[in-house]
Amino acid sequence: MKTLDDLVEKFAYHTAEQTDAIFRGDARTGNRHAKQRVAAFKMLRAHGDVGRDALVRLFTHSRMDVRGMAAVYLLRHRTSEARAVLQEIANGEGLAAFEASEALKRWEEGTWALDPAEE
């Protein structure tokens, strides 16, 4: 069985690999990494809030895309912290800034649903 730390590392790894694949123009590989990231999050979520809280450490990750993706997934659970991370990223430039601003927009619209309170 994977530990929470292993799952957080898997989430970070597949997020970074997806971004790198996107920049190479390799959608197939990017999609494969996205599925692996989602799988890691589902395993974390199976641990309840303890699993979600494990992702918070990625808010200080060296890669902006990893910080942003963790924040996107934690918007419902750690709203103020996640929004602060996303706002900081959105103030920058590039793909991560665009993704962060879109996530914030979806949150404000009420259409965000990556980790619903109930399934």
C-alpha cells in the first residue's frame, strides 16, 4: 500500500510530466500523466481530509505548475490557502498563470467540481 507521501509525490511527478509533455506537443503522454495524477488524488481522497491535507505541502513546491495543480484540487477543502496560491500564480505569465486564473474563474462561477463535498 502506498503511503500518503508516496501519493503526494506521484501527484507532483505526474503533474510535472504532464506539463512537460504539453510543452513538447505530446498530448497522448500528457493525457496519460493527467490520468495518473487523478488516480493519485483519488487515492489521497480515499483517506478523507488527512489525504487532502497531505497535498498542502505542494503549495511550496519548486514548480509553479505543481503548486497550482495542488491548489486547484484543494479549492473546496483549503479554500483561502488554495486561492492565495492560485492568485499568486495567476499574477504571473505563461500556461500556469492562465490555468490558475481559469481555475479561480470556475471557482467563482460555482462550476468547479474536482473534489465535490459529496459524490
